[in-house]
Amino acid sequence: MEPLRAQQPVAFRRFDCTTMTLSAPVQVPFKQLNIIEGVYSMRPTLACFYDVSVFLGIDPHTQAARVLARNGPAMQQRYLNEWIPMENRYFDFYQIASLCDIRIDAENGQTP
């Protein structure tokens, strides 16, 4: 995040859940607007860098249906049994939704 503050290019590595590996570094030139996304992008060590934060909520039924469509039944069970519970514990522990400036829920597209 420091390169963004210094208005310099940034390098990042995507995490691939399928292979459990990091990609090769991707170089991104500095831009005035930068969108940082991901489940753990609001962790306290990163959240302090953001000017605006948005929490995208989703109801469990819609989430399960999207995971099934994207990853198939075997991976859906893994998401439902492993990944999603870990994500929910993280959201609850750090109270992520309440820390964000804006909340949008997928089931109705409205902000509360």
C-alpha cells in the first residue's frame, strides 16, 4: 500500500484458491482511483489506507448458489464447510461491516 501513497506503481500477487498458490507478481501503474477488493482487504493493517470502504453483503442462500454455479458441487461443499465459516468469523471478530463507510447487500441491492 505504501507505493500507492507515494503515487508509484504497485506489484501484487493473486491467490488462487484452486491451486493454493500465489501468482507471479502483476505490475500496475499508479492511478488516481484504486479499488482494493477481497475478503480480507479490510484487515486492520490495510483498512487505514482507504479513503472509502464498501462492504458487499450476501445472504447465505444466494452465496451458496453462486459458489455452486462457479465451482461445482464438490467445491461448494468445501466453501460451505471451510472457507465461508472462516470468512464469517473474520467479519464478526473485526466487525468489518460496521467499519465500512457503505454497505450493499446482494439480496436487494439496497444500502441499509
